[in-house]
Amino acid sequence: MTDTVASGAGALDATQLSRRAAPSALDENVRAIKEWEQAALHSRSRAEQISDWVIRAVSSGPAIALHLVWFVGWIVLNTQFLADDPFDRFPFPFLTMTVSLEAIFLTLFVLASQIRMGHQSDKRAHLDLQVNLLAEREMTAVLRLLRDIATHLDVKGTLTAEQIKDLMKDTDIHSLTSDVDEIASPEVESPAPSEGGRATAEGPMREVN
């Protein structure tokens, strides 16, 4: 009896260990996304890496504090009431030129980073579209198999034959895109005729005597 209980406990522990060892679908998805993101980061060019580093450095707290100290100290050192011989008198043209040059270069770095992020977002959108199309084909195949099984077993469902047939149709991407464009595009309304006049095809509205 003791050996039976021990063997049963051992089998249960082995089953639990195998379940823990086997990765779940969520873990596999998280790992795949992490690997894809790391591959995208490693594939960046040297200029893109420098742009991302500059943006992270400038947008950090120490950089903001450094700019604050820089501006305040510059203004204090060049104020006539506080400094005997200011090197950049009011309205501080050298400071303005320096800050303008910094803003130009920072704008270029931000644009380069945004372009890279836009390309990466496009890749994600294309990947999402491919996954959705694959899922739609799989669901269409599942519906066809379920219909064949229901027909073979003579099972009556709640959906009509026309509804099932409509769901089993292959999705036409081009027609669906055209329908979405028609829905998204605003309708052009023709101008309503004003009082005492009417719109003509030849020209502007004419008054009616």
C-alpha cells in the first residue's frame, strides 16, 4: 500500500514538473516578441543608435537641470547690475545663437528617430495584417469542417445555410479596403441654392427675376 501511494505521488510530481517545464503559449508569445524587438534594436545603424542615445540623454532629468543651471548662470553673469564686464550683453545674442543651433541638431535627431520608429510601426502593422489573414483562413477552414461534420451527423444549427455560406467565403482584401476607404472618406455635399438664385453648371448662381 505504501509503495502504491509513493508511486502515485511520484507520478503526480512528475506531471507537475512537466507542466512547469513546458512553456505556455503566453510565455512563448512574450519570448517571440522580445526576440523580435531585440533584433530590431540590433539592426539599427550607427547613426540611428546615436540619435536614440542623444534623445534619451537630452530628455533625462539631469540634462534638464543642466540646461536650467546653464541659462540662469549665463543670464546672471551677463547682467549689467551683477557683472562688471559682461561678455554677452542683453539680449544675449551668443546664447540665442547657441540655443538655436542646439535646437536645430536636436530636431534632426528627433526626426531620424521618428523615421526609424515609423518604419518599425509599419513592420508591426504588416505583421499584424499577415497574422489576421492567416487567422481568417484558419477560421474559414474550421467553419467548413464544422459544416461537413454537422451535415454528416444531421445536426441542425441556429444559423441558416445562407449565413454559414456567407461566413465561409474568402475575404477579398481589395474590396474590403475599397469599402473602408468609402466609409472613411467624407461625402462631398453639393451646395444648396440660396434664396432668389439657383446653381448652374456653367457658372455661379444667378438671380431669378
